[in-house]
Amino acid sequence: MRPKRSLAIFFILVFTMSLTLAASEGGEHHFDWIGFFGKLMNSSLLVGAIIYFLRKPLIEMLSKKSVEIRDDIVVRESELKEQKKSLSGIQGRLDKIEEEVGEILSKARKSGEIEADRIRELAKLESERIIRNNSEEIDARIESSITDLKRKIADMTIEEFRNNYRSILNMDIHKKIIDKNIEISGDIIEKG
């Protein structure tokens, strides 16, 4: 409530001072010492009144502000300490994470080497199996080819035999062979 009263007095003094200044501006061009001292007195009274009425509220406001600033500084310092502790905790966790990452990488390398050895062994076994299967397939194809070749040779031999005997065998020889076979069949039937 006191600052409102002080502010009202301040405006009243400013208003009266401005009226005094406005009234003294008209007239001749000589220096008015009485007006000057009157203005000086008004200004001094105004400044004195402002200081008198606003001194305590201004001091209280500045005191409160300085206390608030001091409290704010203390709070910020404590927050800063907490944040430093938190930061050191985070740094510790980061260091642990770096160690864990190193351990994980080491384990991964070892696991990778073991897996690579296992894959090499499986690849070796698989290649041996493929070679063995291919070898068996090749042998089977060779046998099949040999069998086909023998069959073709036999067919060619029979065909050649037929061609040779057809040229040698005429109707008279053929008739003699048939008669001889009938005779042999009749002897076999009689004995049986």
C-alpha cells in the first residue's frame, strides 16, 4: 500500500513542477534567478520526496531481490553439484559400457573364430561328400557307358554275322540245315 501512496505523491509533484515550468517560459529574454532557484528548489524537493517515500520500498525490494538472487545462486550451486555427481555417475556407467563393449567384441571375435573353424570343417566334410558322390556318379556313368558300348558291339557283331551268313547261306544250304534240325529233333523225340 505504501508504494501506491508514494507513487501518487510522485505524480503530484511532477505535475506541479511541469505547471511551474510552463508558467515561467513566457516573457523576456533575461535570466530569472528567482525562477531558477524556484525550479531548483522544486527539483530538490521532488528528488527528496522521491527518496524519502520510495527509499524504504526500494531498499526492501532490492533486499528481497538480493536474497532471492542469493537463494537462487545457492540452489543452482546445489543443482550443479548434483549434476556433477550425476555426470560422474554417467561417466562411470559409460566407462563400464566401454569395458562391456570390449568384452562383447572379444567374445564375438572368439565366437566368430570358433564358428569359422566349424564352418571350414563342415565345408571340408561337404566337399569330400560331394567328391565321393561325384566319383560314384562318374563310375556309374562309366559302367553304364561300358554296358551300352558292349550292347552296341554285340548288336553290331550280330548284324555283321547276319550280313556275312546271308551272303553265304543260299536256299540249298538253308534247306539242308532245316532237314538236319528236323532229323535231330526226331532222334531226340524217339529217345525221349
